[in-house]
Amino acid sequence: MLRPTYAPCMTPSVFLRSASVITLLFAAGHAMGAVDSWSPSGETAVLGAMRSFHFDVMGTTRTYLDFYLGFGLYITVLLLLQAPSSGSSPRSQGKTPPSRVR
């Protein structure tokens, strides 16, 4: 009696492609949050303090909120750069025998 053979569901390529999609969703969330100083609880004392604290940076006046939003956009760019690289990795994963990788 022959037993049916099944392909594994979670191969490395499926895992890395799903990680790429999740990374894109995470980047979209970061981008939507950086559009405006959005807060789920509305205007809070913390956001007011971030807007009111001014300091000079390279000849211009910035607030702590400017840096907070800038770092959020920076993380968005890094996530957008990471997603295609993790999505294209499956093409090279699993096709070469492990003995030839070294």
C-alpha cells in the first residue's frame, strides 16, 4: 500500500515571504502614524510637553515631537528596505544543497 506524500506547509520560502508581508504591514502602520501626531487618547499632557520643549539644532529650532516623528519615519524607511530583501531571499533559500553553501 502506497502512502501519500505531502509537501511541508511551512517551507523557508513561505516563512520568509510571509515575514516580508508582515514587515510591509508594519511599515504601513508606521507611515500612517507619522502622517500627523496621532494619538489614540487624543491631545495629552505628554504631547503638549513634546510640542512645547524647543531647542536649537544646527541653527534651527526644533521640538522633541519633531525628532519623535522623524525617528518614526526613519524606521518606516528601514522597514520598507527590509521587506523586499527578506521577500527575495526565498529564491536563493533551499535550492542549494547545504554542503555547497559553505
